[in-house]
Amino acid sequence: MINQGEIYLADLDPTVPHPVIVVSREEFNRGDRVVAELCTSSKFAVRSKLPNGVPIRAGQFGMTKDCVAQCENLLLVNKEALHPGPLGLLDALRLREVIKAIGHVLDSACEPN
């Protein structure tokens, strides 16, 4: 079962797998797709200060490089694109920051349940 807050490597393009954070609720993750958002390591210094970005440092939550959860970049990902087993799991505080940053993108006061 795939859970909210888990981080997976996903084959999103033909070059390099990208880490993604699952943000959809567990009941939606039972189908063949999950809603995920992309993490990126490019432009960390700039993106980590934006209200739609949540910084994650190397060594946190299974990440090997500094990256930023790009909360404006929501994706519907086929489960087949996910590599087996999560890299890591966000703690409750960081998941809350991600959900709130998604709310910023949507101009909504989002909070996790």
C-alpha cells in the first residue's frame, strides 16, 4: 500500500528517475495512480525560499541531495512508474508544510487531516 507522505523514485521521463512525494489520501492511492509532487535539486537556494517550495536537506527523509518539494508541480503518476519501496517518509510537520504550500498554490487554507 502506498501512503501519503512517502517518497518514491519515479520514472517520469526517459532520462533520470525523480523523487516524488505522495500527497494524495490513502483511499485514492488504492487505484492504479497516485497524486504526487516533484522534488528537485536544481535552484535550491532560490526555490527553498518560495511559499510554494518546501526544502528538504540531504539526509532527511531518505533524500541524498538537498531538494525542494515543488508544490506547484502536482502530477498524476502511474504506480508502475514508481520504483519498489519508498525512499523515505515525511514526518507530520514536513507533510503539513507540503500540504500548506499546495494550499498556497491553490489560494486555499489547506491543512492535513
